[in-house]
Amino acid sequence: MSTARTAARTVIALDVGGTYIKGGTLTGGAPALEHTDRWYTRADRGPEAVLETVLACAEELAGRCPDVDAAGIVVPGIVDEESGLAVLAGNLGWTGVPVQDWLAEHLCLPVAFGHDVRAGGLAEARLGAGRGCADFLFVPVGTGIAAAAFSRGRALAGGHGRAGELGHVVVRPDGARCHCGGRGCLETVASAAAIARRYSRATGRHGITARDVQRRADAGDTVAAGIWAEAIEALADALATAVTLYDPERVVGGGGLARAGEAYLTPLREALARRLSFQAMPEVTEARLGDQAGCMGAALLAHDLLAREATGP
């Protein structure tokens, strides 16, 4: 197959999150995703219903782009990338779900499968805020929190594919119970879901997002300010541990909270710097691909799969 034909091939990309399923298509050489869309995950319906929605979203994208050659899908939690298995995705209710096989069978296409955060980090490494940086941490903060550590341009998956679960670093030992079964995990304090939930519990106001809490904090709401500050302090605690272990040149913050810009990044830098002694302070910057990083990463994984198939073993 010619190099030009390989580069021009089109793939479907899906990023399955706890709140939204994001999708799009990418043709090789294109600067951005096309046919982008998002659908509510509605994980409260149960794991089988979520999987049915994922398959329906993939089918919808395939219908918009009939000449598609492959698909890429990325999911949160613990994944086995070699077998295509979602080992444990707590936010989706998935345990041992063979996502890759089911999607491949449904679409009759080759499917690349990966971890959402490592895929997002791959996209930032190739196209975004990680470019030109061999060692960096990609840390998206959304419904959950995880991290991808890149060393010499490659993501570290760990011996069991479980590296990077920053959201389950215990930062408040006597804190709230986490869905993972632990207590005081970072996700219970600093995730977007936790910030919104803690504010609602403290005030009785519902329908509030984490960004709403940040805006209320800026406007002088003392309850919001306390919850926002505690989230940043907790994230700095976990990042200080990660910096000590990985010594990254850069921390790339992603997810919805990073879009608050310097209202989020400046106090985070200051809180992290206070916790470091002998460690080198990394650059802390905002991801460039926004909430499309995971979806773009899924597309890149699919294109990598096609490239491997074109060149043979």
C-alpha cells in the first residue's frame, strides 16, 4: 500500500468518559478531528446500557463517514491494552469488558484500544503542550483524575497496565470513601465531580459545576473559595509525590478545570512549589488540545494500527 494512501485513511475515534462519550473522525494529515460530537454517558443506567450507547455512537460516526478504515477507542480506569479489555472502569461500572472485540465485531473494522489518559498524553506529546519535551506528566482533571507519565516520549504503563492512577493517591487519610474502596483518595477532593458535590452538600444548592464553584469563589463566596482552595492543595500534594518519583520537565494540566486558566494554574504552581525541596520545579502549563485530547489520542492509536498493518510484522 502506498504511503500516500496510508496517510489519507480515515478513522473513527471514541473517548468514553464518566460524563460524556466524545467522538470524531480523523483523516491522516488533517490538522483536527472532524464530525465531532458528544453524547451523555449516563453511567447510572448500568454497564450494559453504557456499552450499548458506545456501540451506537460508533455506528453513528461510521454512518457520517462511510469510507472509514479503522476505529480507536479509549476508556478510563484499568485497561489491558494488549487484550483490549477494560479491566476496571469504576465510573462506567465496567469490570472485565472486552471493549475492543465487541467494537470490532459491531463495526467490522480493525480497532485500536487504549487508556484514555495515556492516549490524551500521546496526543499532547505529538501535537500539543508536550511537544519537544521528553519527560512530562499529563494530568487531566475531570469526573476522575489520572496521570500519564511520559519518559523519552513514551507513556509508562507499568508492569500490570495500572500506572498513573493519581486520583487514587491518598491525600486525606481520614477523608471520604472513594468508589475504589479506599478513603481520602485525591478524586474525593480535587476532581470536578468532587468539587461540585462538596459544594452542593455544603450549601444545599444543586446543578452546580466545578467551574461554577470557581467563579463563585472569585466572586467572594467563602464556601466556594474554601472548597476550591482545598482541591488545589490536595492536587498539589499528589503532584509533589509524582514529581518526586518521575522528575518531569513539565506538568500538562488537562480536563475541564484547566480551562479556568491562570485562576487554576497560578495557585497550583504556588502550592506545588511550597511542597518541593530538593526536587526540580517543573513547568506547569495548560494542555493545548483541551477536552479533545483523549479523542485525538484514540484517532492516533487507530492510525498507528493501520500503519503497522501496512508495513507488516
